[in-house]
Amino acid sequence: MRTAKPTPTAEERFAEYLRSNRKRRTAERFAILDRVMATQGHFSAEELCEMMRRDDYPVSVATVYATLELLVNCGLAVMRRFADKANLYERASASAPDHHHLICTSCGKIKEVRDQALTDLIASRRFAGFTQSYFSLNIYGTCGACNRKRRGKNDKEK
């Protein structure tokens, strides 16, 4: 009887990625990995740099950007682009790999949504000459709070 191979930890996956791509294993890279894995939601490279400073682990913005690129390439983080905002990142999640985003064009709020039927439809699509890694659907509109503010403002003007 075969026993299932244990799932490698994020640290093990990153270490193997660095080794196989002949990249240096540095304390800074693994400190950034730890912070990314502990962070919920979306964050910018600059916000991650500030979190590292608050943790008394100052690192350069260049090191953060370079490490985020490595984490994205090895599948431990995902980079998102939302309209005119800077690139945002989030840790990759095996339990909920594909989700979509509702983005308020008024206040900039980003809400994650999961729709399994939509996810299955997108995942089933094949594109000639293209291998899909992950996807994210961005839906732009106005959030409930901004709609309420707008209605309140319109009611006062009447």
C-alpha cells in the first residue's frame, strides 16, 4: 500500500523553485515569503515593504519586487491588475484558486466573489496556442455604499 506524499510547504516549494532556477536562497526572500503567506487580501509591493518595516525587517523595494516576481513565477502568489491601480498581489490559494472581482469605479473598493458556474465555464474554454495558468474576471461598477451616497445626494437636491 502506497502512502500519499505529503504536500510540500510554501517554504519547501520556494526553496525547490530557487534551487531549480539557480537563484540564491536569501533570508530576505524567505522573510518576504512568510509575510506574503500571512497576509489576507490584496496588497501592493509598497504596502508589503511597509509591512516588512513594521515587522522590524526592513527590505528594499527592489528586493520586494524581485521576490514577488519569483513568488508569482513559482505559483505561491498571484499578481492582479485592476484598471488604473498599481499591480496588486495576493497569496495563491489552493482552496479557492479562481475568484473574480467586483471593482467600484467610484471609491475603488475591490470585493472578491466566487461563482463556480462562471469559473467552470471559463476553465473549460480552450484558446489556440495559449496555456491558461489562472484567471480573474474583473467586473466594474458602483458598490452599494456609493449607490446609497449617490441616492442620498440626489434626494437632497430635489
